[in-house]
Amino acid sequence: MFLRLFNSLKSHPFAFACFCGVAKDSSCDIMVQKTQGSTRTHDWRRTAVFATFGGTFVGAWQYVLFNVMLPRVSPMPVGFFALPIAKR
């Protein structure tokens, strides 16, 4: 079961990055509103804004920046990360 889930996540890295950004930002906002909020009602619009930010900036933009654009700008040798840290 775990191996099947891992292979699914590995085959869709962009979607996984977006999901992690949405989950992280929205859950953090929910926790803050529960602990620090002065009102009794939950502001779902605010949570949706944080979720949108998490999906677009944290998930999509940072995935494209660090996994697509950065390797093109500064290519590393193929086995670079397989080397021990002392030899890098």
C-alpha cells in the first residue's frame, strides 16, 4: 500500500507539490484561527486565500523555479548528488 502511494506521488511531482502547498498553508491558517481568533466563527474565505497562495506560490511556482528553471541555469553533473558531501 505504501509503495503504491509512493510510486503515485513520484509519478506526479507537480501535483504533489501543489497539494503539499495547499495542505500546509490552509492547515496552518485553520490552526491559527482556532487558537488566536477572537471571533467564534471561522473565516473560510481567509482559509481559501491561504490555500490558493499555497497552491500557486508555494507549490507551483517554487516547483517550477527549483526543479525546472534552476537546473537549466546551473546544470550539475549527473552523479553529483550521489557523491559523498566531502567530495562535492
